[in-house]
Amino acid sequence: ILDTPQLRFIIAGHSDKVSGVAVSPDGKTIASASSDGTIGLWDTATGKASHAPLKSTEGGFESVAFSPDGKYLASGEGGKTGSAGGQIVLWDVASGYTPEVLAMGGGAWVDALAFSRDGKTLAAALADASAALYSIPERKTVCPSIGRKADNQVFTTIALSPDGLEVAFGTGEGNTQALSIWSTVTCQQVGQAMDTGKLAGLPGEGGWI
């Protein structure tokens, strides 16, 4: 183990910003989601492309996440309000990243994605101040619209508890930075949202989590 991290290589394979990055469970592949409408797949050993870019049909990619078993790569797309953008796609890794649309989307950008530890639930944080939970085995929505009215915030980051019973959302726009916890069973918020700006002693306005 190196005492000091060392730069191994720089991957310059996109023509626009990279909004999300994920590493496969076996540590061999990096997936990069870009606003240029592609997902890059890169060999962690060499930094070179390990597969042809995955292409979007609706807009740029905002987020990516590998399932814990490495079977799927989930992607979230960006889109303009009122457009068909914002869809969530499951890519079957073993079949060469064959796409399957999990959710059509309603125009809100998919800012973040996270799988539960058992890989059965996918959580999506959306740019319209809402979020959704999906059952991977059943290919259906479990919680269709978490939030939306919670503090009038935009969910920008997301994480599921190890037992999969709760999901945490971080907000990063507006006058406060908040962390809220939601039940994956009832689809309701647990307690009050926490003002993380105050906890960290940081100014509340214009900051990011």
C-alpha cells in the first residue's frame, strides 16, 4: 500500500462534463456518466476503454451505479422540464451492456443513484425535489414520489442503510443544506430534516453538500 497516492493516468474520453462515476464491484471497470450523451467504460488497470461507449437516447447522463453483484449498471439521464428526459436504464453487464428501461422519466434530471446492499432496490434522487425507489427483481416502482414537498429542496446525493430499511438524501440547493432520512417501507420521512450547514459551522446560503 502506497503511503502517498500517485496519479496513474488521466482519462480524457468525453467531450462534455462528467457528472457521475462508479467502479464495478470487482474493481476492474470504471463507468463515467457524461453530459455528452455517453457512458464511458474504462479498464482500471490501463485507463483505456474496455467497451464501446453506451449512448443515451434522451440527453446527457447524470449518474451511474453498479449493482453489488456487478450484474447491472444503472444510469440516470438528464432532460429538460416537460421532455421525455430523466429516464433510468439498467444495462446488463454480462450480455455486453444490453439496455432495459426501468423508468421512463418525466423531465427531471436523475442526479444520483444508489443500490441497496442486497441489490434488490435502486434509489434515485431527482432534480425536482423528489426521489423514487424501484424493485429490481419485480421491475416496478416501490415508492413513486418521496419528498417533492420536503423543504422545497433538490436532492443531490443519496445512500441506503445497510439493512435497506432507510434511505438518506442530501440537498444542495436553496437557502439550506439538509439531510433527510426516509423509510423504504412506508415511503415517509423519519423525523425532521437536519440542517447540515449549521452542524458543520458553514454558511447556509449558496453552499453544497
